[in-house]
Amino acid sequence: MEQNNKKIGSKVFVPAVCIGLFTLLAAFFTKISPRVGMSVGVFVAVIILRIYSKSNTPSVFLKDCRRMMDVVGPLSMLPMLLAALGPYLQLQATLQLELLFMRLAWRYLP
């Protein structure tokens, strides 16, 4: 592990920068979606990491992805949950407001 750190050094940041760079290039200079650019950047980053060390096999990438999703998974679902609940909560608030107006109308109007 120590030898890999000395061998690679700060070049370890190149794959991460590659992902961001491809995303920005796709967003600003092409008509394709930035998600496609990010996907291409991920594949290029995997190739770069594979060049850095032959021990980076596809199973290593899959295990690391699974570990990261185990940690981040519930947190990444929260925005989707809130987005799905947004219209429901808005409808509930509207119905509560209408109910309030109905009660006031029944009480004060003949």
C-alpha cells in the first residue's frame, strides 16, 4: 500500500478531475446530456485507474461501489422521497386551508 502511494502520488486525483471535466465539457460544449458526459468520464477514470494498477479489477470497482452505496444509499434517497412527498404535502396544506375557510364561512356567514 505504501509503495502504491509513493508510486501514484498526487496522480490519484486525475480520475476524479476527469469525471468532472467530461461532465462540464458535455454540459457546455455539446448538445448531449451532462449525465452522458459524466458516464463517459467514469469509464475513462476506470481505464486510468486500471492503468495505474493492474490490481484494479472490475470486481474491485464493484465492491467499492457497493460499499459507497451502503454508506450513502439512505442519504441519496432522501431528496427523492421529499420530491415525491412535495405534491402530497402541498395538497394537504391546501386542503387544510380550505377546511379553515369553510369553518369560518359556516360560523360567520348566514
